[in-house]
Amino acid sequence: MSSGNNKVTVATTWLDGCSGCHMSFLDMDERLVDLAAQIDIVYSPFVDAKTLPEQVDLGILEGSVSSDEDLHKAREFRARCKVLLSLGDCAVNGNVPAMRNPFKLDAVIERAYRENVDLNPQIPTEGVPRLLATVRPVHGVVDVDIFVPGCPPQADAIHYVLTELIAGRTPDPSQVTRFGA
């Protein structure tokens, strides 16, 4: 897996979640220096690039699909990334964001923005993405190639998966991670 410059291009983003998986990515510490020689992060909260390139070797999605914006990002990543990795329990199974699924969306919004607000209760309409009726894991809306569970996955697990992909091998994340750990 590599582009013309011999570095693997990587794009990451977070959908609905806490961004803890990206923090675990950073927890690779000094191993990031070695990875930097092998990958080029072309789009991510880690870098200044504001546009997802047309072709990316590896896309990494963290978080669940809860809004129109999340759905758009997931579809865009799938269309532009050769390999799509679902990182963390929110991306893999919906996790905490999906806890709203048993409730009607209108009731959730009413509870969050009117019932539990003391000052100026109102439902926001501008600058807020429209929520989907149900929260879905990434593979519920697009095809995913690799699933890395964990809340968040440990830095060692992320490193293992990345180094296997860089080496051209298909990683088996079940060897190094599990749901919730």
C-alpha cells in the first residue's frame, strides 16, 4: 500500500464520538516519528489540510454516523480511500452515541435543548448538522475494510494495524484489541 511518492497517504476524521481514538493515535509517542517517514497524513484534525484529496491510500474513520454531516463524510471517505478503516467502538458498533436509538429523535432533541436548559431553552437551527433518526456504525452506511474495536483502541493496536498495512499485509486486529478495551 503506497502512493507514487513511496509514502502511504492517510486521511482521518472523527464523526460522532469523543475523539479518544485520535488521542490514542497520538499516544504512539516516539513511534510517530518512524511512521512519519512512511506515511503522509493528507487530511486530518492533526494537519491543516481542509480538503480530502481525490485519492487516498488509507482512510480512518472514528465515531458513529449520527448526522447528515457524518453521513456525507463517511461516503466521501469511502469514495476516495482505497482502504477504509473503522477505528474504535463508536465507529465499529455505534457505542455511546447509539444509546439514543431506542428513543424518538424529537424526544431526544426536546430533552436536550428545552427540558434540561435553564437559560434560553431553544432548539438550534443554524450551524448545526441535522441529526439522523438513528445512529449507525460506519459499516451501516458504507463498506468498511478493517475494523479496530476498543474504547479507545490502545496505541499499540493502532500501531500494529498501521505497520501491517504499510508492509502490504492485512492485519488481524483481533490479535491486539477487543471491544471496550
